[in-house]
Amino acid sequence: MPPTDPGRSLLGKNDDGRRFLLERSGEVNTTPVPKTGMAAFQTTREHRRFTEFADTVRAHRYIGLCWGPPGVGKTLSARHYAGTDDWEQWQTIFEDDFGPVPPRVLEAHTAFFTPSVAATIREIDRGLPTACQRVSFAIDYHEHGLVDPYVYTQSRSSGRTELLIIDEADRLKTTGLEQVRDYFDRHNMGVILIGMPGIEKRFARYPQLYSRIGFAHEYKPLTPDELTAVLNNRLPAGNVADDGGIGHATAIATIVRMTGGNFRLVDRLVTQIERIQKLNKLDGLTPEVVDAARQALLIGH
């Protein structure tokens, strides 16, 4: 049997027909626990712009750079594009019948990787190929039912993965950026680096990486009109017979002004509003409910 790279993940079935995910390095699988109870994803104009950007990077196999202020939805858009939440839910199941590979994973062919705060050379060296190989193995598993990296050589080299998204790219030090560039040079896939504003200026100091950036995308906060539409969808008016909907409209306008288009802040505030409505058995949305929810959060006046 030919030698394998350390840290490779193998996806297949054992003698009992059960699925297994084996870390060849012998280390414990550190895949994040799937998140549950999250609100349905809201498709916005910024997400559609990000999708177009990601499709272009994936098609042309370039490095793309995405930046934006915290809380505007960069990570949410990237995870939704890659189907990461569905993937994490699926790949943690160890049963005889664990169901098909999530459709979004099969459509996107995209791996998602987030380095730790103090990412080491070893972590990045193992993390990038592992994230890509898992997606490649899942696609082969969908097509063949059993993954053998010595038969399906594209899986062995992450060849089925067409795009790698690296979130929190600001955490990467000089050596980490060199590892990303080297990995990009050795594989036929696009790479998207997501970070905070100013990351584009920082990368300009690394000419070997900067010269490979073919596309750039600035992720902007939601506009007031779009945020109003999103809020009306998540917080329906309910019974508006008493005031004709004035209270609901005023409450929505208050949320828009209070959050400034920050998607993360909107989600936190709406979660508090829904909690207060449930506790007090309220059907509608009023400015008083919004004010009560604001007092439970750290939001500037």
C-alpha cells in the first residue's frame, strides 16, 4: 500500500457497513459541533454579491480577498455558500444510514477553514488539506458509495474541491500566509481570504501572495431599506387593527436606526425581542418591546 500524508482524513465504510471518519494522525477529531436553533438564513443583496464573487473565484481558480466591518454577515454568507452548517451536521453522524450528502455541499464543492487565534504552522499545514480532502471524499462517497483514495486519486489530492474559503484570515502570520500561497500553488482550486477592513493593505506587503489576488470584494452593511425588508420578514406585524400598523413600523424604524445595518447586532436584538414577546405572550411588535430588548444588550444609544 502506498504511503499516505500525515493527518489525512479517510471517509468510507468499515466491515460492518458503518461510516467512519479516521484521523490518520491519531489526533482527536476537532470538527465544530453543529449549531442548532439558528434563525433561517436571510438572502440579501450583499449575500448575492458575495455569491457572484465566490462563483467567479471558483471558476477562474484565483485568490479572492473579501473584507468588511465586524457583524455585517461575511462569515454567514461564506458558510451558507459552502453549506458548512449542513456539512457539519451530516459528517458527525455515525450510523448505518446517515442519509445523503447535503445538496449544497455537492453544488458548491467548497471547503471552509477557520484558523485558531494562535494558529501554528502545524495547524495550518494539517488544517488546509484536511478541510479540502473531507469535501472531496464526501463528493466521491456520494458518487461511488465507498471512498478509496488509492482508487479515486482526485480525492487523495483534494481534486474534487474547487474552492477553499479561509475565514478570519487576519489571524494568519507571515508564515501562515506563505503556507496558504504554497497550498494554492500546488492545487487547482480557488481560495478566498476573509478578514477585517485594512487586510487588503496588509497583504500588499507580501508581493508573492498579493500578485495572485485576482478578485476583491468589500462586504458592506445592509442598507436601511433592505434591513427594513429583512425585519418585516422575521418580525411580522401580527394584529395591527388597533393602530393600523403605526407601532410596528415605528418599532422597525427604531431597530434600523439602532443597529446601523449590522447583521450580527440585528440578530441579537431580534432574538431578545422574540424572547420578550414569548414571555409576555405578545403578538405584535411595539417600540416598548424594542426598548426592553435593547436594555438587555450592550448597544450604544
